[in-house]
Amino acid sequence: MTVNFIWFEDIKDFSSREHAIEAAILLYYSLLYFYKTTLDESIESPSSLPQFWVVTGLTLYTAINFFIFLFYKYLMGFPEFKKYAVEIWNVHNISFILLNIFIAVSFYKTKKHD
């Protein structure tokens, strides 16, 4: 992050590159979680696990927003695409609300287990 802001981008700008890399890494680890959970025969129902709901929300959030993050700064650079870039940010907002709903379900599942 520091290297990016020192040599590549201004700290005041939205770092499209960093957000896209972060989303890709989170998506990789989320899919790895699903893979490992599927292979684990001791888990009868993954949806009963609280962490399953957090990872599901995170997977949806990163999968939906990866391309938004990747191309946002590029789209903002063109006047004819600027309105589209601002409007597509609503997709990000809705996916963020979904992520928070999945986290709330996780808290509910945790409370139910206790």
C-alpha cells in the first residue's frame, strides 16, 4: 500500500488497483474455504456454521465488485463514462448491504449455537 502511494498514485485518489487486488485475494481465500469445507466430511451442514455466512457474503461482495474496482478509475478518466461509473457504484452499495446482512446472519447463528 505504501509503495503504491509513494510511486504510483496519490494518497487522495481512489486506488482502483489496490481494491481490485484486495478483492482478488479475498475471493481466492473465500473459494479456498468453500473447497476445504466441501471436502471435510465431518461437517454435515456447512450452512449451520457462522463463518460460512461471513465467507458467503464476502464471496458475493468480492465477486460482484472486482470488476467495478478494477475499472472504476479508468471509467472516471473519460467524461462520457463518468456518469456510468458513478451509477455503477450503486451496485457496490447494494452488495455491501448484502455483505452486512450475511454478517448479521452469522451473528444470529453464533447466538443460536450458544
